Amino acid sequence: MKVKIVGIQTKFFISFIFSLIASFCIFTAVYSTYISFASQKHPYKFQNYNYSLGRLSGISSDVSLNTSGVNFNNNSKYKSVLSKYEAKYSEYKLGFIVTDPQNKILYNSSKLTGNTSLEKTYSDFLEYFNHTTNLTMYHDYIYKIPIKTGNDISILWITASPVNTPHDSIGTLVGDKNILILLFICMLIFFIITHHRMKYINEICCGIKTIANENLNFKIREKGHDELSEICKNINLMADKIKEKIENERKIEASKNMLITNVAHDIRSPLTSIIGFLQIVENNEYKSKEEMQRFINISLKKAETMKKLTDNLFMFTKLNGGDLKLHLSTVCLNELIYQLIDEFSITFENSKLNIVDNICAENIMVTIDINLFVRALNNLMYNALKYSTKPSDVNVSLTQCDKNAVISISNKCNNLNIENVSMLFEKFYRADKSRTNPDEGSGLGLSITKSIIERHNGKIWGNYEEGIITFTILLPD
């Protein structure tokens, strides 16, 4: 199941939006609670009439506009208009007073009390309203509108009682200081929310430093399903790949050292013999010409052993270095194996070995490099010739399984342990005592065979059971 990855950018964006909303809610709640409690102790300090007076100013402008065409000589008509405003804005105790040019009151619905004249009250209000920035003290609202009554100019007075609204406007809540507090709360919440991600980033950085200090066994903890977890996963994978590469390089270096050691060992022994025999011949220390000829023949045989070793080593290097190009052709595998059996039959008979073949009747066609593949089969046959218990049978079979050609060569042998079967394809590995005798083989035969089969996309393995070693080749046709 594929896990959906939520991007870290999206997570940080969501965290930021959440921080803004949460900080605003927290600040509003704290601020409102503070105002509620503090205003009970210091009522004047927390009074605010800005909003009410601003709204009453707008109402007055609206009344002025809507009464400009009203006939104030018709009492019932203008009273009807004014009563609608009184009902609509009752929370401000809105009232109206109409006075004639002699200041005689023609209509009065005002809730104002006191003996102060309307003009004096109006003058005091204008002084308060126009010269006070923060309206925290209560003052009766009064506004006058000139109206025409016949040929005279009368006055329509609007009176009201402003309502204290200490924190009902955004302007009150969002002041310069409050914005700083709001931003601080927002940053604090954002820091708390993103702290675990930043801590995880620091953990990743420490992990990278640890891996960079060649501690390739260290694994960074994978957490979540975002880009950070993907980074951790890839870093751990990279560390594993580097570790694997280093281990392979060490194995290659160890293998190279072993190769040099084994080649030096396998060349030194026959070379020492050759030098010894040739010195005898050179110094005329042989007893007869027959003995001299025997020394020469031995030296020649040793030289041929060295040549075979170098040829095998050259072939092994080319196969494993990838420099060898296959010359492929399609052949009948049945005929190829029959030909192989014919070539070895006399040699096997002379060694008291009997080849028993079991070749399927159906022709199996394969695409191979004939020379290389024959060399691989020859190595297996020579291996059977050298290490078979004599006298005994050597079984060669060819079958087809799931569109694959299966070749098996088995023989009896008593110098092998089941634990050593997996080592047979290692270069320079020789079973049992022949390790000290280069004339018995270079130890590269089965390694070369394995490399050839694998270059043909095939597989080869060995199985030892009840004293019989069986080599099986699986080759796609």
C-alpha cells in the first residue's frame, strides 16, 4: 500500500495558518477577560465611546438627508419620520427637539435633563468631540440641523446617550501594541508546533555527520511520511550502498592479494623444478642420456603446467573483467553433448571410467558462444576424470525443464566434504591434498566454468550426496 506523502511545505503552511488563528483566538479571549475584570475596578480607564459617537454621527447625517424635504409645518408628518428613527435607534435613547427662531420648543422627545441651554450643551459637545482623541469619558450627544418652517429657519436638535463599547471594534482590539503581542503569540505557537520538526531536522543533521565520520552502521530514524522521512530513507539507503561498496572493494582487494599469492605459489613450484633440472643438465650432472632426457621431459611438463595456469588466469580475468565479447550462434545442444562424450570416451575408458549418457530425444536449441561453452563443459569433464573414484560411472544427462536446458554431470568421489561444495567455484580452491601440487590443476577450472555459464545468463551449482558430486547447469534456450 502506497503511503500518501504530505509535503513539509504544506505542513509548515498549515502550522502557520493554525498559529495565526489560534493566536488571534487566545489574544481575543485573554483581552476580553482582562477588559471585563479590569473595567470593574477602573471603569473610566476602560470606557470607549468612539464607536457609539461615530455611529451617532452617521445617524445624524442620515436624518439631515431624509428630513430635508419634510414639511415641518405639518406636525403629524415630521413626527412620524422622527418617531421611526427613535424606535430604530432606541439603544442610544435617540430623541429630537424642534425649536423656532425664538428658541421656543415646538417638539420635544429628548431624554436630556438639566437646565443648560441647548446651544451651551452643543458647544460643550463640539469642544469634547473635536479636541479629544480617545473618547473615554461620557458626554451627551447633541447635534443641530437647520430646518425651514415657512419663512423662518428653525432648528432640529438630535440628542442621544452614547453607549460604552470598550472592545467591540477591531480598531480597539488591534492597536500598535496589541499587534506586537498578537505577533509574539503567533510566533510562540508556531515555534511550539514546528519544534518537533526542527528537532527532527537537527537529528537528521547529526545522523549525517555520524555517517560522514565513517560510521556506516548508523541508521537515521525514519519518522512520518513527508520529504524529511524520504530524505532519511535515501540517506540510510546511501549508507548501505556505500558500506556494501566498501565491503566489495575489500573483498576484491583480498581476492586480488589471494590471487597474487596463489599464482606466485603455483608458478614458483614448477619453476623451481624446471630450474633445478636444467641446472643438472647444464652442469652435466646426469648419469646417462636417458636421465637427461627424463629431466628435460619433466621440465617441459612443468612448463606446460605453467602455460596452462597462465592461460586459465588470462581467461578468468577476461571473463570477470567484462572485456570478453561473446560470439553467439544457435546450436543443437544434444549433438554438442554427444560429440563431447565421444571425445572423452577413450580417455575415460583408459582411466577405468564409464560414461553413462541420458540425453533427451527432443532436440534442444540454444544460443551460445560454442568455444566458450565447450570449454566450460570440458572443465567439468576433466574435473570428473581427475577426481572420480575408479572404477566407476560418470553420468551425463540433458533434459528440458520450463523452457530451460538442464545439463548434469555426476561422478563418485571420496575426497570431498559436503561443507566444501560451495567453495568449489572459488578461484584457486582445490579439494583435499592437490592444493600443494600444481600439476594436479590450477584451481581455476570451475571458476572459469561458472563465469562462462553466467555470461550466458545461466546458472551452475554443485550438490554432494551419498558420495556422488553432481554439477548442474541451467541454461535458457
